[in-house]
Amino acid sequence: MQKSMKLTCVGVALATALTACGGTATAGKSSAKADPAKLADAKTLVASSLKNPDSIGITNPLSKTPTAGKTIIVVGTPSPVAELKDIAFADAIKKFGWTSKRLVVGAGPEDEAKTISQAVALKPDAILFSGAAPSTLAKPLAEAKAAGIPVLAETVTEAKSGPIFDASIDGPVFEQYAGKLMADYVAVKSGPNTNVAVVNLPVFNVLTIYTKAFTKELSSVCPSCKVTKLDQQLSDVGTNTPSSVVSALQRDPSIKWVIYSVGDLSTGVDTAVKAAGIKVSVGGGGANAANLAALKAGTEQAWTGLSTPILGYRDADMMARYFNGDPLTPGGDALLLPTQIMTPATIGGVALTSAGNYLGDAGYEQQFEKLWGLS
Amino acid sequence: MTISDKTAEAATSRSTAPNGSAAGARASRRRIGFGFNKFSGLYLWAIVIVFFAIRLPQTFGTTQNFKIMAGDQAITAMVALALILPVAAGVFDLSVAANVGFCVCVVTRLQMHGMSAPIAILMTLFAGALVGVVNGFVVVRLEVDSFIATLGMSSILAAGAYWITGGQQLVGGVSQKFLNLGQNTLWGISYPFYYMLVLSLVLYIIVEHTPVGRYLFAVGGNMQAARLTGLRVDRVRAGALICSSALAGLVGVILAASLGSASQDVGPPYLLAAFSAVFLGTTQIRPGRANVVGTLIAVYLLATGVKGLQLSGAPVWVNGLFNGVALIFAVALAARGARRQRASNAAA
């Protein structure tokens, strides 16, 4: 009995220790007053961002229509967003008379590098990959460089290096902008002393950039607002994340907003929150089709979008500039992609794809074709 | 050696160590049995509840919180329950979680194509069971180890789910009546909790009070002996795999109704939690064998601890740490209880 009691005591001590580890990091400042100038800027930005974008964001035309016959290998991340983007990319380069082949990356930690090596072995004219940190791909990128194959990296947070001729598209600047937009919206919409839970997947650097930008902007525009971080693991999405968010809302009933760094993180959360009898506003960046449907239903409140068709076309545009020998600065807001704040009041007028995903500007194809000398 | 054998051995290892007389002397001094070999999880669960209720009276120790916990764990519990039959029969079904995800995609896609919800549900249950038929054929007829066969099937189902969804999240096209099946609440607890209760009751009766249950444990305990007694061992093993797959189909339907959307990756994350619950459950109530009540205790013990940690504001990695610590702790208590019981019996 004594040993059993000791075991039990050890268990309780462990539980105590585990809870003592805790405490999600929070940011925010006491009851400081907002800077009226910053708040005014935020209101202006929010007002303009509630409107639909009317341009693809870049302005410089190509010096000539690209020469036909190129073959591009797309190293495809097995995520819905990446696949939609890759479909758009394939569609865009067809207009140049180019062909593409998509090699889907597996789930293993070495699979991205292996897939790029496989792409190099196919001796394409160029390779496109997205999401992975180039610094973790030294070996296959060295192979690409040795083979003289140029590489376009997109949705990465590192600068271009080696065979990578550009790494600016959908990079940190866009995520920072999207985070700032949502923070401004929350500050303008909810006013001072708003408590926000931010749900993030820190495994993806680009999402952490979004989260940091949101937190920084909210504390700047609304010093009395508070941010509670809820970091998740990839395996938690749709399983533990709903419970984690509900627990955070139980722990701190003053939380008025739940912001997701990417829409897929919200899977299953609305149902869990509703079952718990909790009411909270929901929004974030990178809305998926379910989030946009929830906006239409009025069950979620504000999202910014990432237009995957335009992202795919931007990749094709950058490839064309590289092979043309044109400057890789396409003009306009080259580091941004068209986006906007969508709410239940505005979602009806937002351009969406047939599958219900964010499109942004329905006239994007014509605008790109004009830049490419195809119309 | 079967799964049940291994589990029993884990719980009772070192129980036959020498020094029986000393153990007997100790046993004679102990007259009160606390049942640690059977109820360690219940003790631990009570300790966890009391600990967090004292520490967090405003958030953890509320009726609402217990309702939330009950509803939160329904899917995990049902996946674990689906595993009981094959584990009892001495076979693994590693495809069960992938089958759940596959069926989420099937039932959603069928409705998006205009099929009525009842027909889509029936077809999904059939699809889920069909997976079990293939598993059973590969394991029984082709004599492929169940671990390998169902691992392979898991990968096939993941590919199937990707094919059905096109890698995209499926949204819309599902009737509100279907969504109500997963999202409505009764007495403040979501419907899936009640489905889980019904499923538990049915499985409990089958496993504990019918010949089928005895056949399962006979086959799982010693396949050769079961065969020699005239049991149709292959039929029992295949049947267990078919049942677990059919139940996975049912859980997939419920999960689809609960989520209101489908994507190819929703099922697999349930696998580890479900297996942990079943194996932890084998140390409870009926030590050494998979059982319904033990599994439910395990699911809710782990969930209660995780909930307490979440409400304490612990970082997300602590959840996994707690699950591991609780699993080892409960099994250690059960093993100790079993050793003492054996020592006591030997002394007597």
C-alpha cells in the first residue's frame, strides 16, 4: 500500500509539474490609450480593404511573349491550397505553349528534398516549389545548380540563393500585410480592451510571421487589447484543436475573437464552440471554402483571402520574366497579392471560384494575358 | 503470442518472481484490497478530477465543463470501441482511422452529387464494411500479418480519400438534417456522445454476454487451442475486422455530420489516441483483455487530464506528455496490483 501511495503521489506531483509548465504566452498592454493617428490609419485601411480588389497588383508587361516549348516541374505540396495554386500555374503556362508535370511531395521529413532531386533528374527547364525552407534543401538545390536548372521558390521566408532566381512571391511581406489587415479590422470593429485568441501552426514559418504581424499591429493600434497565443501541432488540426480552443475560451471568457493564421486550422472548432454554448467572433487569414461558407451563413465574422489562382498565375509570370531575361520586378505591389477583408456583409459581392474558394479579382486572366502580350 | 497475451504479460510481468514466502507474509498482513490491478485508472481519474476541480473551480469543476468533455471525446471513444473486437480476436486494425477519414469523404461527396442523406449513409456504411472484407481476406486467406495488411490498407484509404476530395476541402451540398445528426445537442451534450453510449452498450453486451465475445477472446488468447476446440477461427478473425471497419464507417458518417465538411486528412490523427485508449483499457476492469468499460475509462481519463491542463493554460505539447505519463502510470499501477494478487494467491 505504501508503494502504491508513493506512485499516486508521484502521479499527482507530475500533474502539478505539468500544469506549472503552462501558460500560453500573452501580449498586450494595460489600459494605455490608443494613438488616434494610428487608429485613423487603421480605419482608412479597413475601409479600403473591405472593397473588392480590382487589379492583379503588378503592372510591367513582358518584353515579349515567352517562347514555347518549356517544361516545368512543379514540386507539389499535398495541401488543398497548394494543389489549387498548381492547377492555376499549369493553366497559365499552357498559354505560353509550355507544359508542366506535378510531383507530389510525401509526408515524410525528407520527402521535399527527395522530390526536388527527382525533379532535377527529369531535366526540366525549371522547377517550382513552395512552402519549404530553402535552407533545408541544400543538397537537391545544389544538384539543380549543377544541372543548370533554375528554381522558383514561392511562399518561403528566406531570401533567394543558389539556383533560386526569385523567392518573393507570397513571402513574408504578404503575410505581414494580411496579419496587419486583420488586426486593424479587430481593433476598429471591437474597440479597446478587446481580448483575442490567436491560433497558429508554428511549424510553418510563414504562419508565424502572420501571427507576429497581427500581434504587433494590434498592440500598436489598440494598446489595451490582449492577445493569447494558442499554438497547435499539425496533428491537432480537426482533432485536438477544437478542444484546445474551447478550453481557452472557458479559461478566459473575456476573449471576444478567435483569429486563425490559416483557415484550415478552424476545422471542427465552430461545432465544438457551439456545443459548449460559447459565443465568439471568428476570423483570420487564408480563408478556405468552409470559412467563406460560414461567412455567408453569418457564423464567422471576418477573413482575408489568398487567391490561389492569382498566385499560380504570378508564378507563371515570374517564370516568363526569367526566361525572357526581363527584370524580375513586375511593378505595382509586387510583394503583395490581391486580398481583402471579407465579412458577412460583403461576402455576397466577393469573387469566388466555382469550388467556393477566394478568387479576389474575376478579371485576373485577362489582365495577365495583357501583360504577356496574348490579348 | 497474441495481443491479449502480451498485454496480460505486461500487466503481470515479474509476478512469478521467487520469494513467494516473503510475498505471502506481506499478503497476510494486508487484508484490504484496493483493486489497483483492476481499477487503477478509476483511482487516477478520480485524483485528476479532484486535483483540477480544486485547482480550477471556476472552469474545470463545472457542470458545463463535464458536458463539454463528454461531447469532445465521443469520436475518439467510438474509434477506440471499433478497435476492441479485432484486438480481442488477436488482430490489429491499423486502417480504422484512415477508414473513418475515407468514409467522411465518401458520405460528403455522395451528398454533394445529389444523393439523399439516408442513401449516402447506407452506401458509406457498406463502403466501410467492404474495407473490412478486404482486410479479412488479406489477413485470413492470404495469411498476411494483420499489422502489415491493415497498414497497407490505411495507405490505400488515404489515397482513396485524396482521390475523392481531389486534395480539396469538400464544403456544402450536405443537408441541414444530416448536419443536425452531428451538431445538435441534448441536455447540453452533442449527439455523438449518445451514439457513443449506445455503441458502448451494444458492444458491451456482445463482448461480455454472448458466445461471440467468448469466441473472440478464445481466438485472441490462443488461436491454435481455439481451432482445436472446433472454433472457426478464420471466420472470427475476419468477422472482427469487418465489424471494426463497419463501425469505422459509422464513425465516419457521424464525424462528417459533426464537422460539416470533409478533407482527406481528418481520420488518421485518431489512430494513436484510439489505440492508446484500448491498450490502457486492457489494464482496467478486466485486466489482460480489451474491454468496453476499461476503454471508456481510458478515453475519459486521458481527456480529463488533457482538459485540466488546457484549462490551466499549459502549452500544447503537454497534452502528449500527459497522455504518455498517464498511460505508463496506470499500467504500472495495474502491473503492481496484479503482482500482489498473484503473490497473495501463491501464499494462499
